[in-house]
Amino acid sequence: MFGDILKGKTAIVTGGAIGIGEACIRHFASRGADAVIVDINDERAENIVKDLSGQNVCYHAVDVSDENRVSDMVKQVHQKFGKIDILVNCAGFTTLTGPRLVENTEKSEWDRMINVNLTGTFLMMKHVVPYMKKARYGRIVSISTIVILGAGYKGGSPYAASKAGIVGLTKMVAREAAPYGITVNAIAPGPTKTPTKTPTRQILIDNEKEIAKTVPLGILAEAEDISNAVVFLSSDAARFITAHVLFVDGGTTIPWDIDAFLS
């Protein structure tokens, strides 16, 4: 799918060492792009670089909530490749402790979720966009979630807030960047199977068959299903799409239909 549509492009993927981010890195590399993993999981990232030896894949150990580290990394990537064509904001997590009602949520968990999921996305855009503006070209794709609509699970208010913020950020930066040939979009995945080790992810793994029954297509997404959408929005095939949120959810957010109970 897509062939070598990204050949010669340079792509940064935050959270690129696991799950959807890793799938994006592998897709970009297989389609001829220079792929940059930004993560804090050294072992997984270094294994991906080794596994993709012969393709132009490199790793930068960066916490995206640290502006100084983000700024330095972006400068280094631009110096190495001479351009930054694509930014995929995938770094983030669902929860540190499992679903909690808002009154039981610690401020420390709220702060960490906002700092990584939302502030990290903002910082990456802040430092990448100037290079894209000078080149008058760029593709930015950020990962949100169907949870912003109240779908999925209760007890995830920090996660939902951080991911809803990404949608607002996406739309406003899209407006600012459009005159420079830059598109800015977001993807809202539904239930997706990834190897990340979080309490919420474990609930999905333990209850996969039951959760799949809530998806009209009857299955959960693989990480590659989401990365396919990322590759599309990162390519020139999507050059006239911007400020858009693409729901890749197997129909999970289709409005409730009473007919299902009458058949």
C-alpha cells in the first residue's frame, strides 16, 4: 500500500519505539523515508534501529515534555537531513494507575498526562513548524482518541482532556500553517491492540473479545491500521486535507441505533 510515496522524505515520530509509533516508523522506512524515532525507551528503540539496518532510521532519546531536549533534537535532525517533512506526534499514555473517577484522580497524574500528551505535542509543533515554514512544505499528524467523545471508558478524564486539547491545537496550527503549504491533522483511533504495558491497556487485552463486540466491525484495530492512516495523511495524496480529525475506529462512534435491539 502507498508504494514509495514517501521516498526521500524525513519523518520524526514521537513515541516511535512501541505500538502505533513503531508501526509508523516501520511504514515510513519501508516506503523510502528517513525515519527518526523519538522516545525514552532505549532498548526497544535501539532494537528497531538494528532490525531496520540498511534503512535510514535513527533514534533520539528525548522526553517530549522537556523543551530544551526537544529543541536540541529538532536542530540535530534538521542538520543531519537538511529538512523535516513530516512530524507524527504519537508519544503519550492512557493512565499511570488505571481508570479513576475525576474525584479520585491525583493532580500528579493529571500533570504528567497533560505534560506528555498535550504539552509534548505543542513543543514538537513549536520547534518543527519554523523549519517547515522556511521549506514551505510540511505534514503534521497527531494521535488523539475516540475517548474525546466520551467513547471507550469512564475514569479517564486526564487522558480525554489531553487528547481533546490535541484536536484544538491541531485545528489552530492548521490555520496558522496553511499559507506555507503545511497540513496539520489528527487521528482518533478506536480500541487498538498494542504491546504497551499500562493498566488500561491490560484491561483491553484481558477483555478483547467482549470489547470487540462493541465495535461494529467486530474486531480491534492493529497498530498498522492506524499507521496506514498516518502514512496517508503524511503523503501528498492528502495534500488538500488539513485541520481534520480522522476517526479510525471500526465504526465505534456511530450513533447508537435502537434498531439493533429490535432485530
